[in-house]
Amino acid sequence: MNLSSFIDVFHSWPSLLNGLVMTVMLTLISSFLGVVLGTLCAWGSLRGPKALRWFIRGYVEFFRNTPFLGQIFFIFFGLPALGLRLDPVTAALVALTINLTAYACEIIRAGIEATPAGQFEAASSLGLKPAQAFFLVILPPAFQRVWPAMTSQLVIILLASALCSQISVAELSYEANMIASRTFRNFEAYIVVTLIYLGLAVLFRDMLSWVGRRFVYGDFATEAQR
């Protein structure tokens, strides 16, 4: 094997670029939705009605203790039996989002539970409504505590998006399979895509670190607590 054996793979750069764009889109959309929904679930699991708390806990236990591949297969292949048919990209986004929501809920809940009770009492004494107290007083320091764990989970979701190729979503791993089948350069195709995933994961991690410094640990968080 030499560099010339990679030529066929590099000639397929438009396919790799399309796969990269799809992977980034899946990751960013599911990350945003998963963190937002996970935050709401964390609050509901601690402060919601008893029935809601039990529902959220059951949801979290189910999606954290079943394989992601099984979840995405059920959404794409199983739901049509119930009359709900989703296209591959929508099914992938739903699967990634509900999986991340379960993990984000537990991560954020841990941050909220670590908040001193005095902060809740101080917020109440200032006359803040429960929602105001949560978003302005409780949530910012909770995110500060758990941001490294959240960053790791979001990178995991980026890498988990590779499984979406199993339902024919044209992301990076899907394009690698197509290139390998066309060129018979299996090793070359997969090593190139693996390196792209590595670079993408490092870049995503660094971006999340910047977001943490700018918005979670920085002036924004400080002002939100005032």
C-alpha cells in the first residue's frame, strides 16, 4: 500500500464533503434539541408533579440502558407498524435527540442537585417565580458544574451519528461504505473517514470549550446570576 492507493478515495471528495455536511447537521440539530429538552426534563424530574417525575425517570432509564442502534431501528423500522413513517434523516434526528435528552437530563439534574439549598431560598425571597429562579439563579451554576461532562456527551453524539448509516442516512460512514464498494479500497476509505471523524471530534470539543468559556463560565453566566 502507498499513497497512490488513496487516489480513488480522494477523487470521491464531493461524496465525503456531502457526508461531512450531513454529519455536522445531525450533530448540531440534535445537540441543541437534546440539551434544551434535557434541561426541561431535569427540572421536571426534580420539581414536577409526581406522575411527571416517574415518567421522566422511566424515560431516562429506558434510553440510557438500551443500545442506540436498537432505538434508531425501532424508530425507522418499527414505528411504521404503528402508522408513523419517518424519512431516514428525520428518524436519525429523532433518535439522536431522544437519546441525548436522556443523558443530558441526568447530567444537568446532577448539577442542579449540587446547587446549595440557599440559592433556592434566596431566589424565593427575592420574589422570583419558579421559572425565573430556575433559569436565572439555578441553571447557570449547574451548567458550570457539568459542562465538561456535557461536552463529552455531545462528542459521543457526534460519533454515534455514524450509526445513522444503518438506515441509509448519507453521512460520513455511509459515504465511506459507498466509496469502499465502488473502489474496493476498503482500508483507504475507512482510514480517511476515521481521520475525518477524529478531526471533527477535536474541532467540536474545542468549539464547545469556547462556548463554555464565553457563555457558561464567562460574563454571561455571571450576569445571569445577578
